[in-house]
Amino acid sequence: MVAVFIILAYLIGSIPTAVWIGKTFYNIDVREFGSGNAGATNTFRVLGQKAGIPVLIIDILKGGVAVSLAFLSSYVFESDQFVNLQLALGIAALVGHIFPVFAGFRGGKGVATILGIVMCILPLSCCIALGVFLVVLFSSRMVSLSSMLAGFTFPFILHFIFHNENPILTTFSIVVAILLIITHRKNIIRIANKQESKINFVRKKVSA
């Protein structure tokens, strides 16, 4: 059953929300525009809020739903076996999001899906990492930089604040941090060249 759950988690993660919403309602493949990724940030950039918000919500839910498959297992809630299964399911969903079988294995960077995974497994650590994300976002206006720094601080939050002693959780947090940097390698180059896109929190009024 564990193998079945992992396959289901991968298939859930493989749901290409941005691609399907873009093609169904806008006749646009978001991967052909902007950053070329099938994620919430690029959907906001290419199609706007009406498409970006549903993509963001569903991509977060993909991670949460995949991890929640662990409740269907026979493992005792919050036991090491239960948590390890949750992590395995979360990783499977994340791999599905980045390499979706339903969209030619060209997906997103996994930030929203990681958020859904961590919210279910480590909600308090997730809240602190989310706080880091928001602080960096409002100061830099760069989603990519915010995502990378939030992911980078995640292992430190888990170890130094919550004194985690589960080696599997520690490994998972480090993998998440490294994966976010790897999937944002093009953004790192644009940030270094001062070419990274920034979001505007306040829209300028158009004079009549």
C-alpha cells in the first residue's frame, strides 16, 4: 500500500494546474511566456490574478492532499513511521509538480507545493519560514529571492528553534533548501545581473 500511496502522491503532484488553466480559459501555455515555468508566480505574471490565485491555491493543496494520504495508512499518528511516510508522499508530490507526467515532464519550481507539504507536516516551522518569505518579499519585491531565502532558513528553523532530532526530517529540510536553489538557478543569474522581475504592490493610477 505504501507504494500505491507514493504513486498516487506523484500523480496528484503531476496535476499541471497552471498549464490546464492557461490552455482551458486563455488558450495559452504559460510555459511559453515569462520565466517558462508552470507555476503560480509565472501564472500571475502571464495571466494575472484571476488565473494566478486558483493556481496558487491548488498547487498548495496538491502538497497537502498528497501528504494527507498517510492518514489512510495503518501507521500510528505522529509516529516516526507516519512522519516518514508523510515525507515520502510529499517528496513524490514535489517530484510530480516539477516533472509532471500529464504535461510532458515540464512543470514548475515547486514552491507552492512545498508550502502545502510543510504546512501539513511542520506547521509551526512553516509559519516562521513564511514570515521570512514575506519580510524578504516586501523588502526586495522578488518572489524568487524570497522563496530561496525562506527555503534556506528552513533547516535552521527546524534545528535551532524546534530542536528537531529526527534525521529524516533534517534531511528533508536540507533537500528542500537545495532543491529551491537548484530550481531557481536561472533566477540567481538574473538577480546577479540585476535583471530579475519585481512585483508592484501598489498599482499606479491611470489619469483620465
